[in-house]
Amino acid sequence: MEKIKMVTPLVEMDGDEMTRILWQWIKDILICPFVELKTEYYDLGLKNRDLTDDKVTVDSAIATKKYGVAVKCATITPNAQRVEEYSLKKMYKSPNGTIRAMLDGTVFRAPIIVDGITPYIPTWKKPIVIARHAYGDIYKAVDGKAGVGSATLCYTDTNGEKVEKKVFDFADGGVVMAMHNTDKSIESFARACFNYALDMKLPLWFSTKDTISKVYDGNFKAIFERVYNEEYKEKFESAGIEYMYTLIDDVVARIVRSEGGIVWACKNYDGDVMSDMVATAYGSLAMMTSVLVSPDGVYEYEAAHGTVTRHYYKYIKGEETSTNPVATIFAWSGALRKRGELDGSSELIDFANRLEKATIDTIESGEMTGDLLSMFKKEGVKAQKLSSKEFLEAIAKRI
Ligand code: NAP
Ligand code: MG
């Protein structure tokens, strides 16, 4: 069989630990036998980030802007323990944070629905898509420790005009943080959400905590409202879908009672936390797709979960693990499909579709990784636990 040719390379961002192992296996077993894979490779593994003083992360984001489509493996965000474990020169920032800040844009996360896996919230019949604002807030915050003393927030405009606000007078030690966002980024977040909801014909819910954070979150609310009224109201009405703004705690209660089929737009931190909750409720973090869409139409596909450290330590001891590769497979298929769309390659689009169908068919016929085993119930099908490699081989047979 002749392999499918690619016109433009994908930007490939390799990562860490167990997902780095899966990454190579997915390429070897599921992609390279079928596609003449063209990538521009960036090693975002922690060792290489340290070696390059994190320049590799910035370079990979620049390449993504140039080519338009990237696929990213999960990476370690170093904490104090990782700094010691890897003897790092410093505690680098989250690569996802760096890339998202450079591309701006919005992360859309949707569950991968499989016949036989009922969500933990059984009334959820349709996907809940989380749209996560990917810029700013605590991910670009400046923070520090305070002793005894006072903290102020100072803003200076271009004329040198200053506005100062007291944050707190510390009588003992404590912590302070300042964060920011920009109107431009919030506006493109709003447009990305309205466009996505229209595309999918799904209602859009947006939530913040503007009763407490009157100026900061209030600005998010106002910008969404303005963009909606000026650009989207009529389109939503003729598509028969609604836009609703409500408080984050109210929306949490509504989501739990809903049957799904909603795009839920979240601020950066809310989206980080809520997407893990939603993914877990639909089955597993490994059954969730994630894509960052920038306002200028650049796409970065990734898995929603981390590097699965606990499994990696078993793997390096020589044990076989049953780590779920589905989200990472869908990151590749998503990126290949988008590349195919941009390059006008129906063969590549068709391959991406076949890869996803083969993956779902494999699970639906009872062959799956351990994390799905207890959740899977389908009449006439007996669930069987496979190792990651056996699972990938079972998928390859169905492509
Ligand atoms: P994690 O890697 O997502 O894993 C947490 C637990 O969830 C695992 O121990 C495992 O549970 C289960 N799990 C997650 N993905 C799975 C999969 N594909 N198959 C089977 N089970 C899976 O989160 P973490 O342990 O909190 O973080 C590990 C590292 O990942 C950290 O260094 C963190 O910085 C990084 N991280 C990266 C990203 C990213 O790059 N996008 C996102 C989050 C975290 P059991 O152990 O019970 O089997
Ligand atoms: Mg998270």
C-alpha cells in the first residue's frame, strides 16, 4: 500500500514521561505505517527545555504560527520537587502557559463519547464542551511573599499618570499576586466561543464571578455582552440557539442538572479545573480532546491529561502499563485532519477519520485500557484489559 503524502509539515512538540513513550508508539504503530509523516520536531521534554533555557518552547510556538497546525505531547510543569529531580537551572513556567500566551486563543475540550461508557452523571447524554480562555489571569500572574509591610497595586499610563491602590497592610507574613488580561484577548475569546457555538449549533453559557470581582470579571461579562449584541445576536436567533451569562456557581449547578449539549465558556482557571471535572465525569481524562484555536486561525492539538507520572515509574521498572492513549491519538488525528483541510488533502482527512473510528470501534468491541474497564457496560460484549501497546496494535488492525 502506498503511504499518504503530506504537503506541509505538522509542528510536533514532544513531551515527558509516560506520554512521551505513548507518543513514539502512536507514531510507530498507528501513523507511520500509513502516512509519510512530515513534521518539524521540537523536543519539549523537560531535559531539553532546561538545556535550551526554555527557548525550545518559544521556538515551537513561533513555528506553530508559521505553519498553522501543531500537535503537542503532555509535558511536566516543574515544581520544587521536579527542580530537584531533574537538577533544573530554574523553575520554568508551564510550557502550555507559554504557548497559549503566544498564540492567544481559546482551548476547546470535548469528551470522546463511546457506546458502552455511561458518564458518572447519567443524565449527561450529549457532550459538554468546555471553552477555556487561554490567556492571562493566574497563568501570567506576578506573585510574591510579603513580610511585615504593605502591598500596593500601581498602574502608570503612557503620560506617567499613576493610579495606586492599597492591596493590604501585612502585620505578619503573607502572599500577594497581581494578574491581568487584555480587552483584545477577551474579545477574541468571545468571538471564538460564539463562532464555535454557531458551528456546532449548540447553546453557549458563559460564567464568571462578577458579583465579587466587579471590575475584573465585570469586564469579561461586558465584553461578551457587547460582542454578542453587535455581532452575533441575530445569527444565534436564526440558528435557534441561546447565549446565556450567569455566575460560575450558578452554572455549576445548572450543568450538573443538564443533559449536556452545551458549550460552556470559562475563564482560564475555571476552564482548567472544570475540564478535569467534566472529563472525569464522562469517563476518563484520557477520553477528552483538546484544541487551542487562535484568533488568526492557528490550531494546536493536545491531550487534556498530564504525563501520567505514576504509570511512568512502573514503566521504567520494566512493568507493562495499561495507560490510555486515546486523547493523544485524537490529538494526532485532529492535527492531521486540520492539516488535510488546509492543504486540500482528502486522503489525510480520510485517514484521520479512519484512525478515530478504529479507536472507538476497538473500545466498543471490548478491547480497552484498564482505566475504562470498570466503566464499560455493553450487552453481549465482554470488556478485556489490554496493555497500551496491545491496545494500539488492536486499533492498527482496524484502520
Ligand atoms: P496526570 O498525568 O493527568 O495523571 C493523574 C492520574 O490520572 C494518573 O495517575 C492516572 O490515575 C490518571 N490518568 C491520567 N491520564 C491517564 C491516561 N492517559 N491513562 C490512564 N490513566 C490516566 O496528572 P498529574 O499526575 O497531576 O500530573 C503529572 C504531570 O503532568 C505533572 O508533572 C504535571 O505538571 C503534568 N501535566 C501536564 C499537562 C499538560 O501538558 N497538558 C496537564 C496536566 C498535568 P491512576 O494513577 O489512578 O491510574
Ligand atoms: Mg487541569
